[in-house]
Amino acid sequence: MKSLKVRLWTVAVCTAGISAYLIGAPAVGGYHLIKKIPLGAAEGGGEYFDYITVDSAARRVYLSHGTEVKVLDADSFATLGTITGTKRNHGVALVGDLGKGFLTDGDAGQVVIFDLKTFKTTGQVKADKDADSILYDAASKHIFAFNGEPKTATVIDPASGSVVTTIQLGGQPEQAVSDGKGTIFDNLEDTNEVIAIDTRTNQVKSRWKVAPSGQPVAIAMDRQHRRLFISGRNPKLLVVMDADNGKIVGQSFPIGDRVDSNIFEPESALLFASTREGTIHIFHADSPDKLSPVETVKTEFGAKTMGLDAKTHNLFVDTSDFDPPAPPTQKQPNPQPRAKPGTFRLLVYGR
């Protein structure tokens, strides 16, 4: 009888764990365009855009845009300010306790520090060329800036604004995610790997292949259930990885061309993947090892980076108009379409 009770208790616990996913499942998808905000040309010309960072608590949206970062109100979508003076910025990380923001300027090879209230630049930290993805790790209380071409990560103390160390990664990093407990996971797009970095020792502790996906770019994490969601460009597949042993679990899913962002929302157990071809793929995590497609939202060509507002559940993507690619050259045999200056815009999708 005691054995039966134990078995029943085990079943109940497992069922409750699965239910935690299912409760968040929406009856339908229904994401649609609710707002389009034109933002014009970046100061200094050019038209380049990258990561979108949403501060849901402070109600701000940070848009990387070439030589500037646009800061918008997350509710009215009005422009609150502009961070200027960069050459070509990529990502933004926020440290609210210090009132500081940090952004990567890839062409200048540095991380720029700015004030969260005034958006004024307050300092620069030397990183390396092609400084790209950036995040704040709560466990170590350090900023990690990932430098693409040099294949390194610059670790920064945000309080002092000084470099702690530089980590050799062994591959070209892309989007990274922290588990909040002392590990950062990052895609290496040229080696088809995910690496795990111990943020207390600043050492790479694990390397895992992402096959059947390839050229991994986008990553998100379900921290509670220790699952990584990884999207690649060649082949164009989304896979689920166990964050503790690197094992690929469950089914892989085809996605659109040139994916660039993954986001996981714990409250709804929804996973979002945005691609340059103009699609947002939405999945539901039915269990730790099972995803189900919910819908594919048609956006606009070029809208490959994405942010999520945890309060409203709105999705933010940005794009522009494009000219045809330049003729192929020996140095650039596969040129891409060119964004038209002055056509930058934010697209907001909601339910």
C-alpha cells in the first residue's frame, strides 16, 4: 500500500510539472500588427539595426540603430531620447541598481556606458572589434560583451567600468543567454556549437554541437526546466537542448531564412523566433522536451531582431525599406539587400 502511495505521489508531481506548461497555452495565437512607428534616419547617415532591448519595469524600449540607440516609451511608443556618438552599435545591457546602461559599438571596438535617466554617455570601456551581443550576469554581477571576429568575450565590472578579463571562446559568438546561476550559454556560429561559460571562473566549461541545426545564431532559455532553444541558419532549424548535458531533445522545427532572435516567455510558455524573411515563428512548450507550433506571423522583410514586453506581451521588431544587393565581388560573393536610409521603423505585434 505504501508503494502504491509513493507511485501515485510521483505521478501527481509529474502531472503537475506538465500542467505548469499547459496552463499557459493560449487557445489560439492571434498575434497581429497593432502599431507601426516611423523613426527616420540615424544621425551620421547609414542604416543598420540590430538588437532590441525591452525594460518592461521601466517601460522603455531600446532600439539599436547604426550610430545611435533610440529609446521609446513602451506604452505610447513616443521617443524618450537618443544615445548618440557611436559608430555602429549592436546590443544593450541594463544594470538598474547602478542606473547604468551598456551598449556595444562594434566598429569602435568598445562598450559605451550611458545614464539610464538622461541617456547621456558617461564612459567607454575598451572591448574588441565587432563587439556584438552583450548581457548582464546577475550571479557574477558582471557585464559580458561578445566580440565576433576576434572570437572573444570581454568581461566588465559595471560598478567601476573596468575590464576584468578577456575570454577566448574558440569560435565566433552570437546571441547569448544567462541562466542567472553562474552560467552563460552562447552560440558559436562558425563551429556549430553552444558553449557554457562559468561566470565565476570566466572559463569555458562545456562545448556542445547543435546538429541537426547549423550556424546557430539565436538562443533563448527556459530557466526553470533547464532548456535552451537554439535557432540556426544553415540548416534553418530550431532545436531544443538540455542545458545541463548538451543533449538535443525532442523534435526540431524548420524556420525562415536568416533567423536572428529567440525569446522565451515563462508565463505563457511561448517561444518566439524572428527571421529576416519577415516571419515570427511561435511555439508552445508543452513539456520540457516537446514544442508545438502555434502560428507563424507574417511581418516585413528585414525584421529579424525582436524584443518582448513582459507586461503587455507585445512583440517588437524593426526594419526598413531595402534596395537590391550590390553586384557580387571576390571579397563579397554573396551581397545582401541594402537598407534605405530614412526608412527605419518599429513594428509592434500584440494579441
